[in-house]
Amino acid sequence: MKYQHLIYAFVIVTATSLVFSCKKDQVPVVSDCVDTVYFATQIAPMISSKCLSCHDVGNSTGYTLTNHTNISANASAVLNSLHGASVALMPKGGPALNDTLIQQFACWINQGKLNN
Ligand code: HEC
């Protein structure tokens, strides 16, 4: 009957990994960053068109998002704001950016916030 223990162990491991994979689905997906995200052609234009109207130099929001240095320094806050997670949802007043753009920003962080 010692195989029974193996079966129990298998069931527990399978159930646990199912629980974790389901949880993962609720969080924005950042695991499949297959394509390199480019700062110059993807991140900067997105910030420029969606955020700079309020976050340009000299604004009063507390966040200046005009170049690679300040965008990467504030990357976590920016990502949180795109989800409205623990900070105000941005762009202010909504609607939120589409999932593809948010995912792209998350992948850019994952890939090391490159200035590419
Ligand atoms: C219409 C103006 C406007 C636009 C567009 C805008 N923001 Fe903001 N943002 C603000 C203001 C004002 C604040 C200060 C906090 C508040 O009033 O909610 C702010 C705050 C923030 C904060 C700090 C949030 C917090 O609660 O600490 C982050 C991060 C941010 N914005 C990122 C962005 C990003 C990224 C974009 C573009 C996707 C963006 N914002 C677009 C006006 C704007």
C-alpha cells in the first residue's frame, strides 16, 4: 500500500499547482514576454500620447515622465497606475489602456527597462 502515498502526493502537488496557475490568471500576465519591447518605438510613444499632456516637465502631479531616466525610475508606480492597483488609475479619468499596452509596459520592466 505504499503506492497510495505516492498517489496522495501526486494529487496534492497537482491541486496546488492548479490553484497557483488560476491565481496567476487574475494577475496581469507577464510570463510570456517573447518579443523584445523597445523603449524608443513602443514605450516612449505610448507615454507621450497617453500621459505627457499631464506629466510633462513642470507639471504639478509629482510625476514627470519625459525620458528614459524618469520613466524607468518611476516604472513600478507607472505600472500600478495603469492597473489602478493601490494608486490612482491612469490615464486620469480613464479609460484604462488596453491590455496589450499594459502587458508591453510590464514586459519592458521584466526585460530590464532597457533604453533600446
Ligand atoms: C488628464 C491628466 C493626466 C493624464 C492624461 C495622466 N495623468 Fe497621471 N496623474 C495626474 C494627476 C493630476 C495625478 C496626481 C494624483 C491624482 O490627482 O490622482 C497623477 C498621478 C499619477 C501617478 C501617481 C499615482 C498615485 O496615486 O500615486 C502616476 C504613477 C501617474 N499619474 C502615471 C500616469 C501615466 C503612466 C499616465 C499615462 C498612461 C498618466 N499618468 C496620465 C494626471 C494625469
